[in-house]
Amino acid sequence: MALLSVVLPAYNEELNIANTVKTLTELFDREKIEFELVFISDGSKDGTFREIRKAAEADPGRIRGAEFSRNFGKEAGIFAGLELTRGDAVVVMDCDLQHPPEVIPQMWKLWQNGAQVVEGKKSSRGKEGLFYKLSAGLFYKIMSGLIKMDMSSSSDFKLLDRKVVDVLLSLPERNTFFRALTFWAGFDTMTVEYEVRERQFGTSKWNFFSLMKYAISNATSFSTLPLQLVTFMGMISIIFSIILGVQTLVKYLTGNSVEGFTTVILLILIIGGFIMLSLGIIGHYVARVYEEVKGRPKYIINRVTENVKGNVTGTWRK
Ligand code: UDP
Ligand code: MG
């Protein structure tokens, strides 16, 4: 019988682990799906790993987990989780149950019918604040344009065939964007719609600044379009400088030169803005290259549950 693995990245989720384990176990037992749960505690500061260990001791055949040495981010959690899975298909989901578990049997059916990737598609974004909705909407618009794939309503909630998991794990890059990588990898993809639930316990780990950082880091690690923006800005200023230059010269030669400071101040501000923005964009790419070249691992494992064998600490893959 085929095995389904579920990867659950968790950061300060001690209140959610037991409930999530119970909900998923009951669901899969009812649906007669053979499964395993893989929890990755992303350097949690609360008792998340203690809860994971407790769950693993209660059901060592099906529940395993590991803890990072510090917070490495959800992306790293997902990839460490994938590394630990043994299933023929793998579902990645949030461990706060905002991704409704009832959707997984649907994904599983589609997989049995030949789908290699089943994308969870948000039909509604749940009860998020207006500001969050707007900024997330804008983020996905820009991302979709940048990577030329429809990213709106995409999420990290998806099922992947073993083949796809192995492809993702073999990628050498450190700055990954899981959500877009499955689009990029291709494969036979189907979608399932789901409604984002409200979080039952604990609080969301995102704020405006972490979202902005996430957006910028993903855009620059996935696309070179922002670099072309620099060329575009340069072209615009050259066109303007030619027009303005001719106008200024003509005025000078006809004896009534352009009035002084206002023009100069405006020009300096505009050009200065363009230059600094361009340097910033280039800087982001240099930072990406710098991070990749250093070749540090995506994450460091500090502890694992008793039933995880082999490489216990350090990294699974460089
Ligand atoms: N998460 C993580 N590392 C982080 C932040 C979040 O592993 O640095 C996990 C978190 O525990 C949860 C999932 O990623 O399982 C989604 O996070 P959250 O619920 O805070 O985000 P939201 O649902 O509000 O977008
Ligand atoms: Mg959540």
C-alpha cells in the first residue's frame, strides 16, 4: 500500500501539535490512508519540540520530527521535512490547521489518478485584515509577473509525488521559494480549492516587515526581471536628458536660459533616486550571490526524535 507523508513546519506551535496530530490521525485512519507525520520545529522558543517528542513516543511508527538549532525560516523547515519523508507522496501543510486537512484525501485521490503535483488553491483568504489582503494581493501580482506563472491564490499547501520531492531535494540552491519551485519544476499538476481556516491556537508569525523581506528575497532569488528594471530606468533618464538637453541648449542660444535652482534640484533628486534604487536592486542580487557562494547549509539540525535514524545532527544535505 502506498504511503502518504505529511510535512509540518512548526515555529512556536506548542499549543497546536497535539491537536494537529489527533486531527490528522483520526482523519487518515477514517479514510484508510497509510501515513506518517514529519514535524520540523524551526528553532522554537517554546515547548514545540517537547510536544513533537511526546507525539513521536506515543506513535513511533508514524510520527517523527527534528528541531533546528535556531530559527531558519519556514522554507528551511519544509526542505528538512521533505528530507525526512519516506512516502510515495508528500503533503506539505501548516501545522496550525489553517490548511484544512479534509482536503488531503482529495489530493490523495488525484495523486492515485496520476497527478504528480496537486496544488492547494485558496478560494478565499479567510479572515485576514484588509491591509494584509492588499499587500499579499500586490505581492502575488508582482510575483506572478516576475516568474511568469499565476501565483495568485497559490500556497505552500500541496501534494508532491516522490519523483518531484527528489527533484526539489536535488536542487543545489540555498535560497528556495517552495511555492514557485513546484510551478517551475513542471510535472502533471492538478489543483484543489480550499478555504483558509482561522488559526485556533497561538498567533501568526508574520508581520509587515517579515512579509516584505520574504517578498523581496523571493523575487530576487527567482527572477532577474528587477535587474532589467535598472536598464529600463536608465533608458528613461537618457531619453529625458536628451530632450531636456536640447531644450536647455536652444534656450541658452536664443538668449533666455532656464531659471536656475528649481530645475537643478529636481534633476538631482530624480537622478539620485534612480541611481540609489538601481544600486539597491543590484545589491540584492549581489547579496543572493554572496549567500549562495558561501555554500552554507539551509539549516542545522540540533535534535531529532528517537525514531529518526542515521545522521542525527548537523545537516542532511549541504
Ligand atoms: N513557520 C515556521 N517558521 C517560521 C515561521 C512560521 O516553520 O519562521 C510555520 C508556522 O509554525 C506555521 C506555518 O509556518 O506552521 C505558517 O506560519 P503562520 O501560521 O505563522 O503564517 P500565516 O498562516 O499567518 O500565513
Ligand atoms: Mg497560519
